[in-house]
Amino acid sequence: MDNIDRALVNELQDGLPVCRRPFDAISTRLGISVREVTDRIGKLLGDQVLSRFGPMFNAERLGGGLTLCAMQVPEADFERVTGQVNAFPEVAHNYAREHDLNMWFVVATERPERMAEVIGEIGTVTGCRVYDMPKMDEFYIGLKLPV
Amino acid sequence: MNAVLNPRPYRIDAIDRQIIVATQAGLPLVAQPWDAVAEQLGLDPDEVVARVAAMQAHDIIRRIGAVPNHYALGYRANGMSVWNVPDDMVAELGKQVGDLEFVSHCYERPRHLPLWPYNLFAMVHGHNREEVAGRVKVIAGMLRGACRGHDVLYSTRILKKTGLRINGG
């Protein structure tokens, strides 16, 4: 990454305007052509410096269900339970964390009423109690990592 | 529940859904990406831009931008900091914590007593655990007497990471 890439990554974290030519303003600020802006974004994606470029959708506003769940999984059962949890297509992210509650996963469902079913099924299949922690209030979302 | 979770009602229609499905994997890397989306869907580019703008105005789209790969940018440590603060102060304190630039997600979530007394979650990123720990101390200093206890849960492994996806149906 050179300095222009770094400036570009920072700009892209702020977001683009919604218009027919969304790269023009960045192109002017960085002093490079629009073509170079899009080429560099493509390279940053290819190099996996960026994991995604485009609209960031708000899952809840799309009408589905979304929650964070935690489980206390015995170490000996961890791999088995990981496979069982990950097998649910509704499980979007799953992280191992250092705590008694050592498995944390996000469940997203297209229909809100499916959420309780999925949580129930995960509990039944794994034999672990599922601690459901849906967000009650949101104070900020959107990471800004200066580079 | 607050205004964040109860927005002005806006139901996406079939065309909005087509735009979402066409762009959820990413936006075309061309000078006029919405024109490319419009052409693919057989729509007018101005209509696509207007619909995307409306979805952003209603927070169905948070923003048009990039998701950086934390690891590739050198942010190798992330700690889920969790805090036990009085319920009647969580909104005010949450806003203060969420304003910190190293905090990504900041939410109020339910306690599960006795195992889980924490009601405020703030994801903290840093180049290493020492940096994350220092940043957690900044939050602790901010909350001072309002905090009855806290913990930091470091991730040790990503077990699954797929984006949220909706289908075209």
C-alpha cells in the first residue's frame, strides 16, 4: 500500500455519495483519475486489504431477525459444537472467545419469527444452553480504522 | 426500544430487493456503478440512484463504502469489552463510548444473571492486545463510578464468517 492507497482506504470508510458518478469527488481530492480510483479499489479487494466494497445493508431494517448468541461449550466438545452451529445457514459469524461463554455467534433470519426456532434448534442439537443477547439499543456502528 | 430500532416505516419493494441482491456482493468498479446495476436490471439509472438514496435515508443502507480487513491493516487484536452500568445511564454512557474512534460496534444488550451481568458492549480494535487493553482503560476512565464491573473477551479464532445475505425471492 502506498500513501494514495492509505488515503483511499480512509476515504472509503467514510462512505461515498449516492449519485451517478460517486467516485468523482474522491478522484479530485486524491488527485488521481476515476479510473485509477476504481483500479486501486479492485487491487485492494484482490489483495484482501478490503473485504468488501459496496452498500452496507442494515439487516434489521430489511425486516429480518438478528441477534448475538453466546454458549458455554465444554472444551472437549468444542469442535463438534462448532460444526453443529456452523451448519445452520442462519449463523452468519461465529467466534471463539476467551471466557466461560466461549462461543459467540450472530444469527440472522429472513423472517423474524424464525429466530426463536433457530435458537431452540441450536440448543437441542448441541445440548448447550443458548444465551440470546439481542441488541436493545445501538449507540454507534461503523468502524473507522485509520491507516 | 428507541428510535433507532423503530424507524419511520419503509418497506422495501420488489425492485429495491432486486437492487439489494444485485449489489450485496459488491458494487461494480466503474465510473458509473449505478448505471451498470441499472442496465443489468433493466431499470433507469436515475431511479436506481433515487431508490438507493431513499434506502440510505431510511437507514436500510448504512453507507456506500468499504469494509477493511482488520488483519490486513495491522489491527490484529479485537476485544469485546463488556460493561455493567446502571440501566438508566446506559443510553448516555453508550453514546460517549460509541463516539471513541477505536470503538466499532456499541450496543446495549440484556444481562443474563448471574453468569452475565453486563449490559453495554463496545468492540475495541487495536494493533495488539496491549493497545486494546490500553483503550479499554480509556473507557473505564470515562465510565468511572458508573461502572460496576467489566470484562474483555478476546477472540481466539474465527469459526465462521459469511456475510449477511438475502435471497432474491
